[in-house]
Amino acid sequence: MKQESSNQLVEHFFRHEYGNMVSVLTRAFGVSKIGLVEDMVSSAMIEAMNSWKQNGYPENPSGWIHRVARNRILDHLRREKAHQKAIAFVGTQHPSEVDASEGLIEGWFAEDAIADSLLRMMLICCHPAVDQKTQIALTLKILCGFSISEISRGLLLSQEAVKKRIQRGKKQLAELNPFFEFPTPSQIQPRMVGVLHTLYLLFNEGYSTTAGHQSIRDDICEESTRLCHLICNDAKLGSPESNALLALMLFHSARLDARTDQLGNSVLLADQDRSQWDQKLIQAGKYWLIKASSPRPSRYHFEAVISQFHCVAKTFEDTDWDNVIRFYNELYRKFPSPVYLVNRAIAKSEAGQVESAIEDIKLAGQSDDLKDYFLLKCAAGHVYEKAGQTKMAIDSFLAALSADVPIHQKEILNRRLKRLTSKMESV
């Protein structure tokens, strides 16, 4: 069996099964052993890659990895002669008794039990004793298998800062060693803020990847949408805010197939073949947006409505830019992030409000958070091009290329620069 296919399968399980296994095994061995659980799950996945390359895939790949990870945890605990309660619960030093306990843990890998363990693990990662950015970093690392570099880009933090946050967060959780139970109703809402923001960042990473050659990671989008769907369908955790986030994810997911061409190159919204958009997902998005109705709309409500305007427009030119701008106005008023200024600037430029768009770009550029944000420079290039300021557009795109740009974004920038340069030379 080819090494590439083995690596791809392990990558698939790392994204789709890593969080499941860490959640279930942490439930068994306790939150204080979460570091050990993570290490052994990762180690089992590496062993899987090597073993399956030589011996082929087992009938139940996730069960194979789970058993290897669980047995390694038990071996480690036995060698230390510690945590005897966990050993007694999951298994003993006698092989027959370990086998007898297997049915209990295997039962936790049933679909409903996995969902329950994942939800509990999400709430533990978002424990109120842990600050919000650390909550997000922990969830992305523990439940979603994100790398340090992916998390650092998503949180706009250095890789060293992310490492320290994760180490500190794990230490806090180990010291707290919270019970693997649902919080009380009054405790749930504060934790859900971090959970939903984490899923939002997770989806964004899949929708426009910050690492590697792929511009889109369908598996990451699918995983974040699945986790959000679990929350929306849970009587304790579902809320208008989670419903709005799910609607936003579905609207974006409907356009995934059209966002790349046959060669894997990125395709901008204006150039997408809208016949490829998934109308079933758009209808599902509308359903969840209606269910999200609330007198106190969240940022996900506003973003979902804006995304819906894009999804229902028959052509790019038919987009209701006036309403898109109106909702960005409200979004920025209630949640004044400079990123929304950047997005509003693009919408204004499409509506012919180029001078106002340039003002938004300049205002966003004053934010320290966006000083190295390559998408700000990309947006500036787009706005200046719309304004007919070709030299300013070229300078902005060149500045974007000099920043830390994903490979697939460089390809788009080079195309636009080539077109603008040819335009200048022909004048």
C-alpha cells in the first residue's frame, strides 16, 4: 500500500477521530491525565501509519487506534503504580479482567456516547478559570488536533505564545481536575461563548487554510459544522447564538465546491460558477437562521444574514450590496472589530462607494491587531483598483505578498498583479 494513501488516512483520522478518542479516554482516566491521553492518542496514530503501511488497514481503524492508545495509557499508569482507581475502573493487570472491562469503554465509542463525551470535553476546555484565548487554544488542540502554527494564525498570536497558553491551560485543568459532567444551567452560557468562538475559528481555518498548498480543507469545515450541529441539537446547550453560527457555516459550506477550479486554484466570489452552489445547504442555512431568531442578535446572526445575501443573489452583480453594507454597519457598531471594517470596505467598493471604502481601509490599518494582516493589504489593493488608483493597488498587493501569505493566496495575488502591471504598461 502506498505511503501517501496511508498518510492521508491517518490525517483523516487525526482530524475526525482525534477529538473523539481524547474525549472518551479523558472521560475514563480523568482530566488530570489529559496530557498523557493526548500523547498516547498521537503515538497510536503514528503507529497506525507505520503498521497500516506494512500490513494494510484493519476492519475497524478507529477501534484499532483506540485500543492501542488505551493500552499504552494503562501500561504507563501501571509502571508508575499510580492512579489505581482509574486502573480498577478501566481494567486491571490481569489480561482477562482488562478484556472484561473493554465492553464498558467500547460502549462509550457508540455514536451517542461520543457526542456526549465531545460536548463535555468542549465545556471542560472552556472552564471559567481559564482565560478565553487559552480556552480556544485548548479546544483547537485537544478536540480538533490543530497544530501550533494553525492556532497561532487563527488567534493572531505568536507560536511561542500559543505553546505557553496551551501548557498553562493543561496545567490549570490538571490541577482543577473537574468532573466530566455538564455544568449547571447558570454555568453553561459563559462557557459556550468560548466553545462557539472556537468552532467559528475552526471553520474559518478550513474555509481558507493558513498552511499547506490546499486553499480549502473540507474535512475541517465538516468537523466544525458537525460539532456545532451537536450543540444545536442538545437541549442543554442549543441556543439562538449556536443556531446562527450553524446557519453561517451552512451558507459558507454551500459554496465550497465553487471556490476552487479543477487545478485546485482559488476562485474569487465574483468569478464562481453559482450553479455549483449546494442549494440544499443554502435551504438548511435558512432553516437554522430562522430558528436563531433572537431580540439580542450575536455577531453570528449578522454574519449569517450577510452570507445569506451572497447565497441568494443570482449573480455577483445582483448582490444586495446596500443591505450587506447596512448589516456590516450594525455589526461594526455592536462588535467593533477592524476585520469588519475591512469586509465593509470591500462591500462599499462593489457598491461604488470607493471613497468611503478607502476611509475604512485606512481606519482598519490603524489597528495594531491588523498591522501584519495580509488580508488588509489584499483588501486595500482591491479597493484601490476599484477606485482606479492602479499604482496604489499594485503597491498594496506587493505589500501583501511580502507578508506571511498562504501559498494559495499568493497565486491569486500574482494573477492580479500581472493584470494590473499589464494595464499600467499599456497606458
